[in-house]
Amino acid sequence: MQRTPTPRWRKSSYSGHSGGDCVEVANCFPLIEVRDSKDPDGPKLALPTAEWHGLIQRIKNGEPDLA
């Protein structure tokens, strides 16, 4: 029986360490999962790795319309 590895959640170093409002991400190959640190058992957004990298690039480029 194959065990599913536990995701290693991480947040940006820009978030600080006060435990406040943060977005956390985990590499769950072939997906990147995103969750709210205030609700770790709540819903998660799962994106294929290529789409995650595309989203990050669009944010870095300052593209205003992410819809």
C-alpha cells in the first residue's frame, strides 16, 4: 500500500511570524495547493504546476486582470 506524503506547507518570508493572515502553498506534485493559514483544514485551491508558475509570473508582471 502506497502512503500519500504529508504536504509541507510554507508561506512567504514577507508574511512575518506573527501567525496572522497568510497564504500558504505546498508542492503536491503534480499540483500546487494553496490555503488560508487561518483555516488549515478548510478548502484548498489546487493548480497544475505550470499554471501556478504562470500565475506567479503574471502577478510579478503587475497584470491587473487575473480573471
